[in-house]
Amino acid sequence: MKKSKGENVMKLTDKLDELMKQKGISRMGLSKESGIPYSTLVNFYEKGTDNVKLSTLKKLSDYFKVSLDFLVYENVGKEDKLNETLEFYKKSVERKNSLISRINEKDSDTLQINEEIELRILEAERRLINEFIEDLILLKD
């Protein structure tokens, strides 16, 4: 398979290894946190990934916040992952701004709740920015 510039040809297990490395977790940790049986993950490495269940791919996609395309297609490169992260970040910022607008429209009795929500939103945004920066660093490598 021919590689184009900036494209990494990676199998699902290679992608899982990279994603687990980024999160600092083991296969056992991935199993516990994603709800995928440990034996299923081990079988990916020992028996291959030709017949992975869609439900398993969805759990991986949700857990790592990546698209199914990124997991399934071998020719999805770092730029695609970076663009996906950027789109996720943009949508999150839009949701945050929309929520803040709605919060500001409420009366003063809900001020304490509003502040708590805004703090949680800001924390989530900080995490997204950190993930985006990590992806940028990986793209440079």
C-alpha cells in the first residue's frame, strides 16, 4: 500500500497501542475503563482484528474520542486524527458558548448552579485543549 505524505498506515492494534500510550493505560486499564472484556482485547493481538464487532469499535471510539474511520481504516493518518480532534474541540466550544448564553438568561437564583456548570465546562475545555496540544506534538514527530 502506497503512503502519501503525512499518512501513517497503521493496523487497529497499532492504533490501540498508540492511543493507550497517550492515555498512559494498559490493556487491562482499557478493558476496565471502556467496558470491553480483557480477553477480547488480547484476541485482537493474538487472532487479528478482521471480525471486530461494531459494538466493540463503538466503545473504543467513544473511549478514545476518535472516529470509527480512524480505528477501522489503515490509511487514516495523523493529520486526520488532528483534524478530528480540532472539530471535536470546535463543537465543544460551540456547546459551551451556547450553554453559557442560556445560563446568562436565567435569573439570579440560579447563580451558584451556573458558576458550578461554567467551572465544569472550563475544566472540560482545558482537557480538550491539552489533548489538542498533545496531538499537535505527535503530528510533529
